[in-house]
Amino acid sequence: CRSGVVEVERSVTAVLGQDVVLPCRYRAQEGEQVVQVTWLKRGPAGHSAEVAVLNRQHGEHVQDAYAGRVLRRAPGALEDGAIVLRNAVQGDEGDYECHLITFPMGSFEGRLTLKVLVPPLPILNPGPPLEEGQGQTLAASCTAEGSPVPSVRWETEVRGTNTTRRSVHSRSASVTSEFFLVPGRSMNGKSLTCVVAHPGLRHEKRITHQLSVAYLSDASVLGHSEEWAEGMEGATLTCLGDGNPPPTYNWTRLNAPLPAGVRVKGDTLVFQRPLAAADAGDYVCRVANRVATKEARANVSVKGRAAENEVRKVDLVSASVVVVGVIAAVLLCVLVVVVVVMTLYHKRKTKRISEKYEEELTLTRENSIRRLHSSHSTDTRTQVGTGGHGGHGGAWGGGWGVLGRDEEAEGRSYSTLSTVREIETQTEVPAAPLLPAPEGKEPKEEEEDSGDNPIKQAMTHFVQENGMLQAKPTTNGIYINGRGHLV
């Protein structure tokens, strides 16, 4: 800085009860000295009051009002004329002047304002007792007073609303925040925290309140089952009920006192002996606290030994029925598998037999056709050879000639002739040797002598119509279809 200028801060902040430094520094020129530093505090009416005087020769002088609270910050030259104000109070707030007397330059001064912060001391006040079933109720209020005005907020996992109001005082201000909620058992034991922030605090201040909601849950009885029977040991009945404050439990039996040998231990009714038939009845458990009273009933039945045996027999019969049913189901499955396997086996076997039969039948037909064709050709030559000796021979020769042409026109189909063997012949009949006819015989005798020929025997089952052979109708219902199959 330039010489001849006093260095001071325009505003200085102090925290109530802490020390604060009021700076004042002068940069002297060469050969210039600060002879005296005087600190003054300006009053409300513009009058100034002396605080302290720092002199190069005479030392320090502090006024009685600040005795013990004001001292020089550092010894040495008076160019640094800062003082320390200890244990600041709100009365220390105001404007301060630093007057310096230098030689040979004269007097200089600087001004600053001291602000004393008053940190708040928050207070949390719980609301009225909370009970389940109430409407919107005050849970807690938090108040903080300080200077300047502090801020207040709430931290909690409980659903609710809050309202804030402020009050201003001469040297401070207070803030009060109230938190409202609708009490429920789920809120019991939850935290409600008031958080206060202020410039005079290094960290936020927190005050935590644990919510206490009074309630009583419904009662129920646990422990009884249908297996309770005479002679059973260790039987107990437990009364289930929760509440705040913790409830008390009371056991009674409807229309009768509690049986002998039964003891109440808190919420549990203990049968200290084997069960007896007289233990049956309606047991009542009452749960109570300052909020409410609730009860639960349990109808206890004790089976006799005979009934227990009957139940065991029924269970045994039921188990036997189940076992028999399972075995029957398994056998049925095995039977179905066997039937399916046998059916598939017989189908394959039948298919093989049919294929083999068709193959043999085809070979038999082909052999029959070849044999019949061979016999037909031989017989035709015989008829042609004998036709020159008589008129009958010529007629038969002409007839077989027509038959031969018809068969060739039909594509040499021998299916009709191939079935002759299926009808008449089961064994092979040797063809008669072709011999020349005796000279003295007539053609009619030759026809009669040739009656043993298998072709002629087969032809007795057919008639000739329009140049084609047709099967004669028979009374036994056997006929030959168009493919030469026997029906």
C-alpha cells in the first residue's frame, strides 16, 4: 500500500464469548515513525469513547471498561497498531476508530465495524402423549434464539407437517418450529431430529427425540392343535399381544377355574402334567395396558385314547388304499406297454408273411402261365394237324385260330388261363403225347380220346362269346375276376 495510508478492514465478525482482533496497520515512509495509536469506539449519539492508547515511550493504557479484555496483538514498532478484544460480548458491537500520530507526517485514522454473532442454543420440547387413533397431534417443537436469526428444520422418516414462527428481540431473534403427525404404531420408536444452522456455528446443531406412540394390538392364542390327546406332555398356550407400554396378561377358563397343575408364566399357560380329559374347555387370554384391553379365546379339545387309536387305524387304512392304488396303476401301465409291444410285433409278423405269400403267389402264377402257354401251343399244333382229315377238325382249327388271334389282340393276357390251376388242378397233370391219329378213326373219336388233355378239361369252365372266353356261372359262388384272381 501507499505510505501515509491506514490499513483496516471495513467489517470484523466476532462470535459471542470468543476473542477477536481489531486490525490497524500503517505503512510509514523512510524516516517516518508512528509515535502513538489510539482506539476509540463511537457511541450512538456520535460521541466517541476511548478504548486504549498505545504510546512508543509510555507503553499501553486501557480504559477501565475494557481492563483485562484489551491488549496489543504484537510488541514492537507501532506501525502495527492492532489490538485483541477478548471474550467478545454483544455490547462490544459497533464502530471503532484507529487514530495514528506519526512524526513528522502527522495524524491518520481508519474505521471498522465490529459484529458479534450470538450462536443459538436450540431447545426441543416433546408434545403431548401420542396414542394410536388420535388425529393430527403435535409431536415436538424446536426453538432456537440467536443473532442473526437462525434457521430450523426437521429430519425424520415419519410423515408429518411443520409450521414455523419467528420472534424479534432487541439484540437477537428466535425461531420456533412445530412438527405435527397422525400417531400410528409404526411410528413408535422412530427418530425426530431438529436441525439448527447459524453463521456463528461451525457445524449444525442436532437434537433428536424418540417418538413414543401408545397402542395395543389384537390378541390371539397360539399352541393348541387337533393332536392334543390324553397323556400328552409339554402342552402350552401362548397369548400373543403387543403394545406400548408393554401389556399385562391374564388367563382364565370360561365357566370354570383353571385346572390343577396349570401355571401362568407371563403370556404363556403351561400344563405341568400330562393332559387329561378334564382339561378341555374355553380358555380366555386378556391383554391390557393404559390404552385398551383386549381378549382372545381358544377352544381346547382333548382326545381320548380310544379316539386316538381309531384315528391311527383310519390312517393305516388310508395308507393301505394309497399303496394298493399305486400298485394297480403301475400294473396297468405295464399291461398297456405289453399290449402295445405285442400289437406292433404281430403287425410286423403279418406284414412279413403277407409279403412272402405275395411273392410265392406271384412266382406260382408266372409258372402256371408258362405251363399253360406251353400246353396251349402244343394242343393248337395237334388240332391243326388233324384238321385235314375231317370237317370237325377244320372247324376246331378255325375256332382255335380265332382264339389265338383274340389273345394276341388282348396283349397276350394269360391271366384267365392262369387261374385254371387255382380252380381245378392242385397237382401237375402231364400232357398227353402228340401221336398221329390212327387211319381208321374219325375226327370225333380223336376229340373223345383227347378228353384227358388238361386244356380241354379247363375249358369246360369257360364259354366263348364274341371271340373271348368268359367264366361259366357256378352255384358255389366262385368266379374269376378280370385279373385272373380266384374269388
